[in-house]
Amino acid sequence: MDLFLFIFVVENIPVYVYYSLFSISWINGLFELKKFFCFFRYREKAQKLSKLFRDQPQHPLEKALAYIDLLFKWGNTDHLRPASLDLTWYQLILLDVFAVIFLGLYIVYCVIRGIVSLFAKCLCGSSSKQPPKKGGQRPKKE
């Protein structure tokens, strides 16, 4: 949540200068770097952004103490454990998801292969009857 707020703040307070590598020359680039580092406006905006980022409602030590108090109050912090600790090994590495995806792709492959083979049979007009072979048959014994 804090990261998205920080990104929103950075987008609304322009503290950066964007240049395409193809649009600047050597002299122009040196001039822009000098302007960026020496111009007071960018420094002021960067300091303001730093103050906004560091202004947290709670110090990290206070957050840690709050969690310790929670532990002493309830005695059990299973509700704070991530759910990924309870997953089986095949769910953890997403084998079940990959199996469903590959099964779906295999079914699509089989359907397309069947359609193409039916289309080829219709175009080529192949029949199931094969002509009899000549000369390779033995005479029947009576």
C-alpha cells in the first residue's frame, strides 16, 4: 500500500528529468546534467519527497513492539502466518496450475490435429479400401 502511494507522489512531484538517448547530444547532455545538479528546484523537490517518504505514522520499533504485545495478549499468532506455509509441495511450485494449462493445450492440439486430418482425408479422397496385391499370394490348400 505504501509503495503505491509513494509512486503516486513521485508522479505528481516531478523530481526527475527524462531524456531519450537518441535525442540528446554530448554538449546538450552536459548542460542538462549541470542544470539538474545545480538548479535549486530539483534539490528542493527531492528533499520534500524524502520528507514525505520518511514521515511514517509509526516507527519500525513501535511496530515490532505492537506485534510482541499482540503475541503476549493472545498467546498464539497463527492468524498472522502466511497461507503459503500450509500449501503442499505441488501447490507451492504451481504444478496443479501447470497441469491444467498443459492438459487444456493438449486437448486443443488433439482437436486441431483431428480437424486437419479429416480435412486432409476429404481433400485427398483417400478410401479405406486398398487394392489387392498381385503375385504375393499363396495358393490355398484343400
